[in-house]
Amino acid sequence: MMGGRLVFLVVATLLLCVSEELNSEGQYLLELKNCLEDEFNYLANWKSTDETPCGWSGVNCTSHYEPVVWSLDLHSMNLSGMLSPSIGGLIHLKHLDLSHNQFKGNIPKEIGNCSLLTFLYLNENGLSSPIPEEIGNLSSLEVFDAFNNDLSGSLPRSTGNLQNLRKFRVGGNAISGNIPAEICRCQSLQLLGLAENQIRGEIPKEIGMLGNLKDLRIWENQLSGFIPKEIGNCSNLESLALYVNGLIGYIPAEIGNLKFLKVLYLYSNGLNGSIPREIGNLSLALNIDLSHNYLTGEIPTELGKIKGLRVLVIINNQLTGVIPNELSSLSNLTKLDLSINYLTGRIPYGFQYFTEMSYLQLFGNSLSGTIPQQLGRYSSLSVVDFTDNYLRGKIPPHICRHFKLILLNLGLNRLYGNIPLGIKNCKSLKRFNLNGNRLTGTLPSEVGNMVNLSFFRLDDNNLTGPIPPEIGTCTKLQTLQFSGNHFTSKLPKEIGKLSQLMLLNVSSNLLSGQLPSEIAKCKMLERLDLSHNNFVDSLPNELGTLSQLEILKLSENKFSGTIPESFGISLSHLVELQMGGNEFSGEIPGELGYLSSLQVALNLSYNNLSGTIPLELGKLSLLEVLLLNNNHLNGEIPTTFESLLSLVEFNFSYNNLTGPLPAMKLFKNMTSCSFTGNPFYKGNPFLQVPLPKSCSPAGWKPETSIDMETFKVSFLVAYTIILLSFVLVLYINPYWRRAWFYYIEISISSCYYSVVDNAC
């Protein structure tokens, strides 16, 4: 009995010893682990003492009597390091997922030994060097994902051997060379993703052999040549994305054969010619973007046949003609952008009945007529941009009916009338631009309801009355431009509540009174323009605390008092300071010389400044324009001005300056007008030339100094030549002739409606 037990213990011990030897696949996996860094110990249970790796993290084995590894899934484990060639020993592997880690180095060529591999995921790593040719040995491969790495070199021609390949995605790398024609032998291919690489050359015409292809992504590469017409043979294609390349030539009419196409992105290429009418055959299309090309001709009316179309973008081309009324039938449109073309005529009346429209942009054309007045009544508009056209009439009152409007740009048109109440109550609005129109009326207190507004332009209109204090409730404002109107009264102190304001321009109005000290609470102000108004009294000392100011324009007002010394101490970012045409007195503070960023101009002209020119101004080494003329300055021009090497324009005229000029080459070459009206002018060796007639003394408005007879003859001859040339051009070019007479007709109509509206 004892002998039998002893034999059993010996056999059990031998079996235990044998079982402790890890099989070959486990050894290969341990070699792989030894090349990696496992920060979070995901592979802690990979131990050499195990018989097989079948229980290890990420490892899956078959359920046979002798199990083998068929799947290795290590995705998103924050692993790093190099991939060991030992991975080629896993010859039974069908599924390998190493994605979303930090692997570096090459894809081991030994991976070509895994002939049963069906799914290979290497995406979202840092793998480099070319894809090995041995990838072509994986005859069972169906999915190859290696996008978002640092792979380089050319695509291997051996990919043509992968007859079972359905998805091939290597976008977001640095792959170069041409697209190998051999890849078109992959008859099972459904998705070909080569985007965001450096692939050159033409798209091979063999692409038409991929009859099962559904998704072709080659955007953001360096492709050239034409879009092959054979692409029309990819009859199952649903998405075609070739944008941001160097493709040229026509859009092939054969694209109309792609009956299942849903997405067509050809933007940012060099395509020319007209949009093929066959595009209307894409009955299932949802998104079409042909923008940023050189397309010419008219917008095909056949686009109106694509009833399910949601997005149509053809911005920045050279399209002519009118916007087809047929587009009004695209009831599912959510985005329409036809901006920056040469489109004429009216905005189709039917656009006002869109129900799904969110983004409607037509800016930068030559559209005329009125904006459909029901626009916005039936759709929740988010973006409307009709800037830079010839549109007239009134702003549609319902444009913000659903309170979803974020951007409204109607600037640079010929719109008239008041701002509709519906817009004034538009709380969703963030960017609002009506500049360069003919709007009248006042800005009511309801403007304070636009609490989300960050960009607000009303400049160059005919608005009157005060700026309402309720503007202070628009606390998200960053840009406020009201220049070139007829606003009156004081600048409201509530402007100080706009803590995010970066640009304030109320120039060229009729504003008066003192500048409110509360403006200094706008600590983020970078540009402040108060010029050409009727502001009075001294500047608030607090103005000098706006440390972010880059441009300060106070010219042509009635400001008085002294120039704050704090300007030179705190306004260190200032590049332009305009204070001319006021009633400032006292001395120029030497602290202005510490404005080391001052470059564009320092203008203190036409004031009542006295005393000497500070030596410190010679430190403004970047300054290009210095205007001190028409003051009461005395003493000499400082020799420190010899350091003003960037100076290209200056004027010291009409002061009481004496003494010699600094030895500056610029002073020698400038006209005497820059110095006249000072005691040092006469007898100065630099200025021994007669005073030009164009020099005007202080307070004197220049009269004409030209020979009127010569002027009349020259003007008559020049006018006749221009007129004859214009008539000749209209005679030769019938298109321009029609456009000119159409423009005249529109202008007459515009004048008529303007008179009628004003009469009413």
C-alpha cells in the first residue's frame, strides 16, 4: 500500500512540474509584455508560472482540448513602449486590438505571419515608419484600422491581395506617395479612409472597380489632377469626401450615377466649370458642399429635385445668375450658404416658408430687392447673414420669432426704416450687425433685452437720439460700434457695466457732455474711439487705468484740461494715441515717452499745449507719426529725437520752437511745411527753400492754388475719355450692359421707395 502511494506522489509531482511550463503562445505574450510599460498594472496577472495565457487580462482562447489564443484585446490600457516581433508567433490570432494606447515604433513585419487575422486595430497610438508590405499576407483580414498614428511612407501595394478587406482606415498619419492602383483589387472594400495624410498624385481611375465601396474619405491630402469619371461606377457609394486637396477640372457628370450618395464634400479644391445638372439625380443626398472652388455658371435648378437635402453649401465660387426658385421646394433644408459669389436678382420669395432652416447665408453677392418679410416666421433661424449686397427695404419683423437667432448680419446693404421690435427683444442674439445701411429712428430701451449680445454694430446709419442707458444690461458685449450716426446727449455711465468690452467706437456722432469716469471699469478695453463728437471738460483720471488699451482716439472734440500723466505710466500696450483737435492745455507729460509700444501715431496737434517738448519722447523708437503742430510749444526740438529711427512723418509747425534741428536725415528730406510757423524756420540751413503754397498757417483753411483754366481743360479731357471708355465697354460687353441698366433701374426704384417711406 505504501509503495502505491509513493508512486502516485511521484507521478503527481512530475505532472505538476510539467504543468508549470508556460506554453509557446504564453512565452510570445510575455516577450510582448517585456517591451511594454504598464503604468496601471493591467497585465499584472500575466505570469510565467501559468500553464497557458488563457486566463490573462485581454487574452481569449478557444475552448478546444488544447486551447490557443484567438483574440488579444489590450485597447485603452494606457500601455506604451514598442511592439515586439514576437507577436508574429500568435499564428492562431483572429482578433488583435491594441488601439487607444501609446505604442511607438514600427508595426512589426512579423505580424504578416498571423495569417488568420481578421480584425486588426492599431489606431490612436504613436506608431511610425511605413506600413509593412507583409500586411498583404493577411489574406483573411477584413478590418484594418491604423488611423491617428505617425505612420509614414507609401501605402503598400500588397494591400491589393486583401480580397476580404472591408474597412481600411489609415487617416491622420503622415503617409505620402500615390494611392496604389492595386488597392482597387480589394473587391470587398466598403470603407477606404485615407484622410489627413500627405498623399499626392491623382485618384486612380481604377477606383471605379470598387463596386461595393460605400465610404471614400481622402480629404486633407495633396491630391492633384481630375476627379476620375470612373468614380460614377461605384454604384453603392454613400459618402464621397475629397475636400481640401488640389483637385482641378470639372465635377464629372457621372457623379449623378451615385444613386445612394448621401454626402458629397468637394470643397476647398481648384475645381472649375459649371455644376453638372446631373447632380439633381442624387435623390438620397443629405449634405452637399462644393464651397471654396472656382465653379462658374448658374446654380442648376435640378438641385430642387433632391427633396431630402439638408445642407447645401457653395460659398466662395464664381457662380452667376439668380438663386433658383426651385430651391424653395427643399423643405428639409437646415443650412443654405451661397455666399461670396456673383449672384444677382432677388432672394426667392419662397425662402420665407422654410420650416427647418437654421443657417441661411447669402453674403458677398449682388442680390437686390427686398428681404422676404415673413422670413423667420416658420423656421427657428440661428444664423442669418446677408451682408454686402444691394438689398433694400425693411428688416423682416419676425426674423427672431422663435428666439433661436444667434447671429444676424445685414450690414452693407441699403436697408431703411427702424430696427423691428422683434429683434430688440431677441434674447438669444449674440452677434448683431446692421452697419452701412440707411436705418433711421432711435435706439430704444428694449435693446437691454439682448442680454447675450457680444458683438453689436450699428455704425454708418442715420440713427438719432441718445444711446439708452439700458445698454449696460448687455454685460456680455465685447464689441460695440455705433460710429457714423447722429446719436446725441451724453455717453451713458452704464457703459461701465460692460466688463467684457474690448472695442468701443462711438466716433462721428453728436455726443456731448463729460466722459463718464465709469468707462474705466471696462478693464478689458483694447480699442476706444470717441473722436469727432462734442465731448467737453477734462478727461477722467481713471481713463489712465485701462492697461489693456492699444488704440485711443479722442481727436476732434472739446476736451480740455491737462493730458493725464497716468497715460504714460499705465497704458503700456498703446500703439496709437490720437488727441488732436481739442483744447488740451499745460505741458506734454514726459511720461508719454514710456509708451514703448507706441508705433502708429502720437497726435497732439491743434490744442493749447505749452512748455517744451519732453526729452523722453525720444525714447519712442517704434513711432512712425508724430504730430505736435498748432500748439504753443517753445524751446528746442530735443536732440533725443535722433533716436526716432522709425519716424516717417512729423509736424512741428505753428509753435514757438527755436534753436537748431536735430541731425536727422528725415528732417533734411521733409517739406518745410513741417517746420513753418516757428522762429527757427528763417535762416535754418536745412530749410533754405521757399514756403510751399500748400502750407497753411494756424486756423487758416487753404484756398485753391492751381491754375483754374488748366484745371478746367484737363478735367474736361479726362472726363470725356472716361465717359467714352465706359460707353465702349457697355457696347462691347452685353452682360455688363444689362447689369448696368438693371442697376440703374434698381437705383431709381430704391429712390422711389425711399421717398414714399419718408413721406409716410
